[in-house]
Amino acid sequence: MAEFSPDQGSADLASVQRNGVRVLSGILTALHSIFPIISGTASSASAGSATLPANPAGFIVVTLPDGSSAKVPYYE
């Protein structure tokens, strides 16, 4: 990667900044497609067929990459 020198001019600096914004935008897009997004909390959830440990303090509501939501228990 070429290094920036202050005497290269403002056009080169603007180009470096635009490329940096593009890279950061791509990273953010990739992270959103990989990790769930916490969208709130809830005081109850159905366990379905799973057995949860007794007495969770609450549930974190997450939006999964496919758009569905899930509740994850948390404990004090």
C-alpha cells in the first residue's frame, strides 16, 4: 500500500479518504451479515423442546441474519 505524503495534494487525500470509507462500509456490511443484532429484551420466552436452566433474569431478543428473531436467556 502506498503511503500518503502531505505534499501530494488534496485530491490524493480525498481519494485515500474515499477508499477508507469504502473499506469500512464493506466491513460493516460483512459484520451485519454474520452476527445477530440485539434488538431488545423480554421477560419471557417459550423453550420449545429445549430445557432451560431455572429462573433466567430475562431474555435478549436478537435479530438473526435471516431476519428471524430469537430470545437468548441471561442470568444474574
